[in-house]
Amino acid sequence: MDPIHVRNAIGTTYVDAACGLRIDDVGPTDGTVVATIPRSGAEDVEQAVAAAQAAQPAWAALSLHERADALDRLADTMEAAADELAHLEALDTGKPWDVARHVDIDRCIRNFRFFAEFGRSQSPEVFRMDDATNHVLRKPIGIVGLISPWNLPLYLLTWKVAPALLMGNAIIAKPSELTPLTAHRFSELARESGLDGGLVNVLHGLGPEVGQALVEHPEVPAISFTGGTATGRIVAATAAPMFKKLSLELGGKNATVLLDDADLDAVVPGVVRSGFLNSGQICLCGSRVLVPTSMMDDFLPRFVDAVQRFPIGPVISEAHRAKVEGYLRLAVEEGGTVLTGGERGEGPGFHLSPAVVAGLPPTSRCATEEIFGPVVTVHGYSTEEEALAVANGTEYGLAGSVWTADAERGRRFAERMDTGMVWVNTWLHRDLRVPFGGVKQSGVGREGGMWSLGFFSEAVNICVADE
Ligand code: TXE
């Protein structure tokens, strides 16, 4: 198949980068070039800002309900193209088609349906005083920049696009250069659904070039970023002096904690899925499993057997596979034992079998740094206090899960974990109304439900004295 010629979606046009340069997009399944994308820069950002400025006022003038209806129309258009979107996502990320279809694309459609309904359910925010009434308005920001990563490409981009549009903004999206395909197709579907092209601009290219130019642009007062902590630091350093609104969803090193009453038959499948879904390339993945020492001999063989049978695809790129392999070598140097996995297997593509490492000190680099691949480290503990100290003992604080026969006991433990989200006896079970985000070096701010509506608008209070 010839590589797809991706172009920037700017207003009503599809254009190459002003500089004319292009970048190859290599598919992880077999290492072939699946697309080429524009190598955009500051000049392309200028064009996108102009298109967004032209389209946004009429969009903002619509009512919240009219914009919610437009989101539903977009969801309908995406639903009709769901299989095609899944094919493109699988092609770009290497993930199994059914994961792309039922984890990624179903959620993309749900993002729009949820925020359409959530928007309609909002009631006026009015605060009465003895002699006055306060009316809270949520005004659009104008143009928002949305920067997204390669692990759940359209899932994470639409999580930002839906509330940003609902609140009356125009968006400029910068998807990862490793996974441009579904963002490109999404831009077409948005236009096919009836949205003005200037509302959904998509620029492709390298992060330090077009991504940096988007963050720097003075007419883009808000940036929602999902990606690595190191890059989040650069984005924050650029945006902070400009007093831009910033939402940062960054890396994680999430603990999966088995309490001593856990039923192994019941919990092992969930612990495996938490560690290896999407080849461990989800910021919420449980990459550290904490097990009572008394249960370790029973747990490990079951866990390793289930991991060996868990279907996973390749990792995103040759460079990322090398990074993950580097951590597996480091694990052995740090005193760990690789019980299974870490094999490339035959054939082309960036495959790496799921790996389990035991015997590592919980303070080792492999047990505290984000590897973001199919690698889980297993650690024994004696007391709940020790488990909590290990779980909270990294620079990250994004998510975690607790597995126990006593849900109340699990919730009490979860409340003491320094993270933004914890699941008890489940994982990645998502109610889109709840806050999503992390603490420490896992990010700043929350998105989801009211938190998204708040981020993608400016709250204004109008206090009217009684006559
Ligand atoms: O993220 P990056 P990547 C972690 C994980 C992974 C690491 C790097 O550890 O190995 O981040 O992954 C754009 N100004 N997570 O490469 O580099 C870039 O083009 C503006 C966790 O995906 O942070 C891409 O579109 N933008 C994460 C986006 O930022 C810049 C999920 C993310 O790229 C930029 C993925 C700059 N200077 C990776 N430099 C999660 N929390 O889910 C890059 N970009």
C-alpha cells in the first residue's frame, strides 16, 4: 500500500507545510512507511490561528445546546467510520485491531456523546445574597492548543477536542508525529459532520518545532498537553511566563497493590490487563505489582503464566523498543531477575514479548522510572504500611489499583495513596464525569466532567444588586 499523504487541516483547506518538508510515519507492525506528514513550523501555526480566529466567533455565538447537537452529529459521523478509524489506529500504533476498535475508537465516540449530554445537563450557576444575585458565566477562551501523544492517539485527542468545542472554542491540534493517521481522518470527519473547518485545525510535525510554536503563539491562551513528564516540563516553561492556562497529563509509575486477603484466581487477570494492555503503553498501566511476601510463591507462577498468554502488539517504534530493552538490561544490573519476556520474536516490526521482573529493590531505577512498555516489576511486602510507602515512593502520582476481598479496606488503603486516581478491584473503569489527572510529576490540573468544562472556559461572575 502506498504511504498515505497526510496534510495539515487548516480552515477549509488541506495544505503541506510552508517549508515543503515531510516526515515518514513508520508502522510498528512491520516497520514500513505507512504515511508521510508535513514538517510544520511557526508559519503553519500562523495560518491555523488565522483560520481559527475567523471561525470561532460564530461558533461561540451558538448556544451550548446547539454546540452539543453538533458534537452529537460528529459522534454519528465517527460511528459510521468506526471500523476505518480502528484500521488506521491499528496501522499507526501496531495495537490489535479489536483493541483499537473497542478500547480506542469506542471511547472517541463516547467522548463526544458524553460531553454533548453533560453540556445539556448543566444548569445556570446562580448564587443569591441577601441583596444581590451572582450569575456565573463560562465564556469561551477563544483558541486552544491540544497536544497529544502516540499511545492512545485519537482517544486522548478527542478527550480534549469534545469539551473544548462544547465550551465555544476553536482548536489547533498537534498529534504525535508517530501517530498522525486518525487525527488526519478525524479532521475530515469533523468537516463532513458540518463543522466549520476553522474550528478543527490539525497541524502535523515535530514537537520541538510545530508543537513548540503552538505553545509559544500569543493568540493561543490555553494549552492542554498529554505526554511525557520531560516534555511537559518544557511546555510549562514556555507557557508559564505567558500566563497561559495549562493542563498537563504526564507520565506515571503506577502501583498495583494486592492486599493479603486477595483471591488470586479473581485478581490475576485484572492485574495482568492493567500491566500489559496496549503493550503497557498507557500512562495508567500498573507497572509495579506489590504482593504480600506470604503470597509471592503462589502469585508468581500464576501471574507469569497469565502474562505469557496475554495478547499484545508491538511497541510504537524501534527507538522505544530499544529504550524498553535498555531498562530490561538495567533491571538485571540492579539485581532483578527477568522471569519471562523481553524477546523480540521473529519477523519485522517492533515486537517485544511481555516481561516480568522480580527481585528488584523498590527504590531501583527500573522500579521508579517510567518505562512505558510491556514490563512489570513485582515486589514483596510485609505490612500495609510498607506497601503504602513503596506505592508512594516515586516522583510520580498518577494512578493505582488495590485488589482485596474487602472493598472498604481497599478504599481506605486507596485514600492514602499519593495519586490522582485509584481503582479498587477493577482498572481503567472510567466514568467521564470524574476528575482525571495526577499529582507530583504526573501532571498539573484535572480534566473530565466539570473539570474539563472549567479548563476550556473562563468563569466570569456578574453580581447584580437587587433593585
Ligand atoms: O511523549 P512526548 P512521547 C511518556 C512515556 C513516553 C514518553 C515520551 O514515558 O516514553 O512520555 O512519549 C509533542 N513543545 N508518555 O514521545 O515526547 C510531541 O510531538 C510542544 C506518557 O509520546 O511528551 C507529541 O505530540 N510539544 C503519556 C506530544 O508532545 C512537544 C503518553 C507528546 O510527546 C514538544 C505518552 C515541545 N517542545 C507518552 N516536544 C501519558 N501521560 O499518557 C514534543 N512535543
